[in-house]
Amino acid sequence: MARFTCLLLGLLMAAAPRATAAPQAPGGQTTLYLPVIALGPRAPVLKWAYGGCQGIYCETGWYSSPAVADIDGDGAAEVVGAAYSVTALTGETGAQEWRVDPPGDRSWPGVVIADLNDDNAPEIITAHGGGYVHVYDATGQITLTRQPTPGSELRTLAAADLEGDGDVEIAVASTRDSDQWFVYEHDGSLRAGEWPQHGPDDLVNGYAAGAYNANVGIADLDGDGRGEIVGPSDVHYITAYEDDGAQLRANAIYGLNPDGSLKVWSRVGVHVDHVVDLRGWAYCGSEHRPNFAAAAPTLTDLDGNGAREIIVTGNVYNCVVGHPPGLYEGLFVFNLDRTRWAAGGYDWTIIPVPDGSAAPLTEDYGVIENAQPNPAAADLDGDGELEILYPSYDGRLHAYWLDRTEHGNWPFEVYEPGGGYRFASEPVIADLDGDGRAEVIFSSWSQKGTGAPGRLYVVSALGGLLHQVDLPAASAGATWNGSLAAPTLANIDGDADLEVVLNTAHSGLVAYDLPGTAAARVLWGTGRGTYFRAGTPP
């Protein structure tokens, strides 16, 4: 072992610049300067913490990923976060610029930043409990409020320019079981067509229920210049719509309606086995199916052929027992016509087979807040094809290659036996050090009552731990901490390097410097990909 270590050090020294001696100082002493050998990204350094907190009290931050933008046009970035209040902070120092306590309860979805009416002035959009969605100007004034689902939480929020006219539309979805999906024009009027969706379940209209996470993805999937909307919900069906709310049709292989028309997406159930999808019904007890209550769809081109695929995670369960409990988190990839994706030698008609550790640690949010399996997609290894990453309630962050396997040291485990349960957030992904291989940055939170801190992780493309940092201590009275929301990568202070910003559970907004990242390439930089929160890469 000693011989190997000496050989390795010798090779490193041979490849490095030679040491140089400074001129002799008075007294004849010589200082030898050894070269610094860079070995991957440097560790995060805490910049500021407790942003938006009031004295010793911090509001509970949920799954709302923060946003960074120069909202007031002064040339300096602000950090905008949402817990119950909505807060804008100066990026450089974390000092509060304004704070709003809007109508409604907690804010679950990520903060949206969008220029709604194409006037070069960004708006801020948040959604809340009680069915509220709010729009704010640069000073924090609420300029628009809608309450489409009084008494039912809006956990889904996204924005998109659906027809390419420069005006941005707002999409929200509710936890209630009918008329969940709404699309609003930039001026707050309900978009023309068949909105809201989804109506009563029947043999033509299909099946849908509540949307309990960031359950919407928006992108132009068919190349017609208009956005399509994909919305899983609390059943084993997925809804999909044109921009006017008309439901997308599925392939004829799934059968026809009684009138001979193609079935809509929400009439074709999803099961673990594609043969059961084709049959249309399952033998409960042996043919399992996923529940999509927490399914945040990601819409991206996995193999670089110009067409976007639809990536969805589902909580697989035994329909004899019902849901919950879940058995494991399943990963599904679909085409626009609802068929399962297969191309270029990759076959996703079969989903990845879970290993022996894929069962949930717990699904009881009274023990630990639930893991939300939001998928991110990026090219980790620089081969031109994307990998799919998502956290799971098995206490791990998963990364699947298109061959349906996890390479290297993936999955990465945040659960530490004996230390209480721990879950991971949605990751962000960037090549921090410019070596052509991406790093994965994410957070964790701890089991209630343990007093354990949350953590920030930097992990290599192949799942090796590079850095692990305890997040700042929880505010008064909290018995657990961490960050449930996806971090955000951005330059918040105008220097050369990136920072990572987190909306923590009990430490407010927190920022870390990422030294040596001036040439970083950001591949998936915030929750749901961009500040539109539409499940697409930047």
C-alpha cells in the first residue's frame, strides 16, 4: 500500500508544475512554493443564513425552490423565497428588501419569475394553500390575485408562453378531485377553451384526481409552436392537454372509444408492465401499478434527436392493498402518443427493476416530511445523452442512464442507519469545474425529533461524495431541519463564481459560495429546471 501511495504521489508531482523558489529574503532564508493540484470542485462556503427570518423565528420552508433575478433593474441580483410569507433579499448580503404576507397559507411550489406581458419587467408568482395564486411587482406589491380552488391547496405552479406571442400564461393545479387544472392569461383571465380541467371521470373523459406536488410539465411536444401540458394526479392515469385544454389522444394500440375515436391519455392506465397497459386492466396482487399523486413530469430530449420525451416517476403499489403503502418509486418514459419510449437501442417499455433497498423507509410525514420524487435530466458524463435523477423515499438519490441502470456509485444514500431517517431533495446539476463531467448538488432533511441538521451535498457524475456540509442550525423550537426544496444555482453577488441558495425548513434562506466556478456550465439549475417551473431544462 505504501509503495502504491508513493507511486501515485510521484505521478501527480510529475504531472504538476515544478516547485519554484522565491528570491532569498534578508537573512538568507529561501521560501519554497509548491504547486496547488486541483482535485475537483472546492467545498461550499457559507455566505449568509437566516434570510427572511424574524428575530429568532423562521417560518417553515416547504418544497418551494427559491429564485434569483434582478427584479428591480438596479444591476444587482435579488433572492426571492416563499414559505408562508414571500421575501426578497439582497443577493450579496441576504438583507431583506421587502416581505409580503399574502392571503393564503404555505407556499409549496417553486417561486416563478416571468415577464408576463413582455414589457421587460419581470413579475414574481407564487401559489398557496387556500387555492390562491398571486402576482407581485418588483416592490412586492400584489398586482393580481386569483383563487380558483377555495379551501384546496395549490401545490402546482408553472408558467409558459403557450403560443409564442410574447405573453406568458400561468398554470396551476389543486389537491381537489375535480376541476384541478387552470390556465390563466397574463392579465388573469381564464384561458379560452376547455379550462378548467379535469371534469368528472367517465369512459370517455378519463380519470384524474388531486395534484399533490409540482404536477405539471409544459413544452411544445409536437413541433407546432404551441405548448402541451402534462399533468399526472392521484390515480394511475396521466392527463395531457393542448394549450386550449383539449385532451391529447393516445395511440390506437390502447384501444378505441365506443364511437371509434382514439382514447385520451387519461383513459389509458399505467402499470408496471406494458402488457397490462395494452390489456387495460390488471390482476391486482401480482400486476402492480403506480400512483402519480406526487409525480412532477419532466419534458426533455433524452437522446438528442429533436423530440422531447415525457419522464414521470410513480409510487408503485399493490392494488389489493391500496395506496399507500408504496413498494418503490418507478421510473417511466413516454412518447407524445402515450406509448412507452424506445429508441436507439434503449427500451423503456420495461421500467428499471428496483434493487433490494428500494422500499420506503417510511411514508409517514408525522415521522419525517415526505420525499418528493421530482426528476431532473442532464448529461452527467458528457456523452451527449441525458441521465435521469430523482430522490426517493428509500433515503437515496437515484441516477439512471438510458440503459435503465445506475452507473458508478449511484444511488447515493443520505439515510444513515442509527441517526434517524433522512430524505434528499430534487437535485441541481452543473459542471462546476469545467472538466466535462457534471456535479450534482442537493440537500437533505432529518427525521422529526432527532435534532439532526440538514445537509448540503456535492456529488460527482458517478455518485461519489465530494463535499458534505451541515446546514445552519434550526431556529428556536424546531426539532429537525434541512431543505426540502431543490437548491438554486446562480451568481447572486456579481463576482466570478456561482452560489447555491437553499430555502430551508427552519433556517430561512441560506446561501453558500462555490469557489472556483467561474467557468461552470449549469445544466439543471433550480427546481423543475427553470424559473418557469415547467419541468424543462434551461
